[in-house]
Amino acid sequence: MASPVILWQIWRFVAPGLYRHEKRLALPFIILSSCCFLGGALFGYYVVFPPAFKFLMGYSTDFLQATPTVKEYFSLALRLLIAFGAIFELPVAMVILAKIGIIDGPFLRKNRKYAFLISFVIAAILTPTPDVVNQLLMAGPLVILYEVSIIAIALFGRKRLPGFEKGQEKEVVPGQGGENEDSGHDLSSSS
């Protein structure tokens, strides 16, 4: 629930160092990131948490009864909420990476099989219970979010942010008015 405030504080720290065209992306980014995180947390709490807790309570027998403490209950719930909130940020992160030119749609489509494998590895690491059902409940959304990321990049990631275009690096040639020119003095000949 605090993610909008946290993202806003991060933005207030970063904003002074950004250009005007980068600043106008702040509000959509904060709203979309907050919605994705909260959606992931709700998915984790309502879809994944009940089977995970049921699995842990399934260790009860006639001679052994599971009695989780409030601390253990909240620890499990918090881990699931944060993990699912973080993985639901995947489309936002992919669009940002596409905007700055690190990835693109064809790259993601070409490496789809590796992404699926990595999704199952991440699910095996992040789920607090060792059962396959909870791992599938995390890997499934990761795979779906990967596909959503490809669609989101096709829709929003086409135009790169200014300053990140390939081949746009400006070469400064002495004597031609470059912005880093040192008032006509050749620095390479000074001793």
C-alpha cells in the first residue's frame, strides 16, 4: 500500500537530474508501477497464499499438530506479497529497458524459451514452500507477464527516449564548436 509514496519519494530524489521529456513520464510510471505491484500483491494473497498455507498446515497428523504463530503467518504472507508484487513489475521494467534501447520485441521473442526456464527457476527460489503447485502459481504469471511485456513493448516501447538512440553519440572535434571544447586550447599538446 505504501508503494505509491515510496515511488514518489524516489522520484523526488531522481527528478532534479532528469530532462523535461523524461520528467513527463513520472506520473504514468508511478501509477502503472503501483497498479502492477498492488495487483501482484493481491494475486499473491488471494490466489497463492491459501494453497501455500494449506500446504504448510498439511503436515499435521494424529500425533503432530501444526500451530503457526502470528509471526510465522505474517512472515509467509509478507514474503508472498513482496515476491508477487515484484514479479508483476516485469512489464513495466521491460518497457523501460526497451525505451532506453537495451531490449526489443524481436530479442524477447527469440529468447522466449530461456525466459520460460528462468521463470521456473525464479519461482523455485522465491516460493516459500517446496511444493510444485505454488511454484507453478508463480511461474505461470511470470510466463504470462513475459508475453504481456512483448505486447507492451510493441505498443509503448517503439520510440526510444532522446539521448538513448543508437549512433547518436556526439563526437567533439576540436575547432568545430563542440560543447566540451576548452576555449580553443588543444589539451593533447599541453604538458
